[in-house]
Amino acid sequence: MNAQISFLDGTFRLIHIPLNLYPSFLQPILQVLLPQGGDDPLANEAEGLSIDNKHGFLNISITPVECSVVCHSNWAQNVFEPVIKRLPANVAKTVTISKDTYLILSVISAGMDAGSRVMDLTSPLALAGVPIFFITTYYSDFILVPSKDRQTVVQALLARNFEFDKDESAFVSPSAMSHVRGKSSNSEPPSTPPPSTVAELQVRAFDLLKKRNVVPYISPYLSLVQCSGRNPSHLVDYGRRPKLSRQASGNGHHRRSWLDNVDTKLYTSLISVLANQPRFLSITLAQEDPPSLLLDREYLGVFGDSLVGDTEGDLVPIFLDLVNLPLEATGIVSGVAGRLIAEMDMEETGVSSELSYLSTARAGAVILSSQQAMKALEVLKPLLYKEQ
């Protein structure tokens, strides 16, 4: 596998919103999803956006467990915090914005199936004692790591034979990554020694889940599809249309907005679904990719022809409610994915190509085909069953 891993610009925060408060946060969610930008590039609203007012990264996920948002620190402070402060004190404390900031690693890889990517990309960091969040999208994988652990992450990647590219903006791996077996170097060892092998990592992860009474479950009748908005290059460039007098600014030039570069049909459909508080919807916006959606298939009709991808898919999420675990818990993603790949002989049968993972602020979801999800649940439940 040839892989390129790069740090995205900026720092980000994770926001947990209880489902009963979702209506109170619909307006800020839409405000972040639909950045208006402005003429002043130094305005608060402009930070975290590209020059054409697109997000460097944004994930909005509504699941049966919670509403979770990963956004630039600036948006968390200026859009979400004011709403939280207006809530009654006893209600406001149920909404959380991560105290620590996170960096986002963008992973572009080829030649390896999804399940092996989850395992091989997360294990080196887990073995280095770095807590992570993992988001698989239609195009890319994204790993969230604490900002304070940046140097540890760099050392862990270098220890796994990654190298800086020529302009030192990304790490590249010229050869296939192998399942990590040894110790990784660490500039600042954590207070609790990390596991030294993948097997020990899995044991620790499941011991922690069992101790905190985390029981995996499937939400009845919930079927998902992984798809994408259309590539903006396929859209009509409205900026090249003859300019109408009402569209022109005072100097006779059309002022382009972010709407000129996106599929307005897709965004209108997203607003429609968000307004109805869907049972499941995960949207990921990244500057280099078209919008990626993991969507309750019941809402496919709302989007019409604005989506591309395997809309006939039948994916089922296995949820792990991690509300009782600290954000800095390590090894959960790698431990769960690794155990499933091993116990279900996924690599031999090719099923691991179907496995993906979604981390939200207080939960994790392993996503498989409906048939494999039931088998995975049978594997996980005995491992996490706590004897009385």
C-alpha cells in the first residue's frame, strides 16, 4: 500500500449534544454547515475556511446515541459556545466541548481494503499511547489526535517507516504497512505504559469496555448507505453566466460566493433531512474531497440524483456507547476492529473490505454489511459480557 498522511491546517474540537437538545442546536449546526463567509478575510467567521469559504474539515453526525460535531476550534467558540451559555445551567452541563484541541490527519491510501486500513493506521498510534478518533468517508480516512501529542504521532509514523515527502508537508509510505507487532518509539511516554503488541492492545481495549459496561448493539431497522455528493467540477459554473444587473456588485463585477462552487440541490436536501432530526446521518466535508455522507437509506429519496456511489448498499452500524469512557481512552478503535478481523477471518474471506468505522464524541460505530454485522455482533457480545 502506498499511503500519504498529512496534517490538516488548524485545530479542532469535538462537541457532544444530547439528542433531546438537538432542536436547540439546529440553527448553529446549519450555520456551520452553510458558512456565509464575508468580505473581511480576518473576520472570526473566516478562520477555519479556505479562500473560497469551504471548510478544511467538518463532521456532523446524528446517531441513536448522540449528535456529534467535529469543527474548527474557532467555530466551536463563536457558534456553539454562545448557544450553550444561553441554556439553563443544569441543561448546559449535558453539552460538552472538548477541553483539548485536536489535529486531523488526512489519509490517502491505495491497495488496501477498508478493514485493514482501520487496523494498520490506528495500531501504531494506539501502541504509542495516543488516543484517537477515526472517521472513514467515501474518499478518505481521517484520524483525530490530541494537539499535545503531535510530536508523539510524528515519531510513531517515522518508526513505522513513513518518510517526509519532498516538501515535508506529509508523510509517505513507499511500501505496504504491516500489522504492528513491536514497540513504537515515543518522545514522551504516557504515565501508563502502552501495550507492546497488537494482541495486548486488544485485550486492554476489551477489558476497558467490559469494565465500563459497554455492550454493543444494533439499532433495529437501521440500514445505511455510504455515498458522496457530486464532484464540483461536474457542476455548472454560475460565475460564467451572463451577469444580470441585480447580481452585479457596485463595480459591475459578480462577487462569487461558496454557493457558486457547491451543489445547491445537495445542500438543500441536507437541510431538509437535518430539520427532521434523522435517526442517522453523518456528513463529512473536507477541502480536497466532495461531501461524503453515511446516510439512513430511508432518506435517499430526498436527495434524488444529487448523490453518487453504491446507493443499493445495505450497511449496518454496530454501536458502542462510550459515554462512560474518558475521551483520552486509547486503543478502542484498533482493538475492536482488530479483534473482528481476526475472529471473523476477514482477511482470508475478503470481508474486511466491507468494514469501516465512525468515531463520534461519545460513541463508536463499526459498520459492516447487514449479514456480516450480525456475525460481528455474535463475536463481540461474549467478549464484553460481564459475568454476574
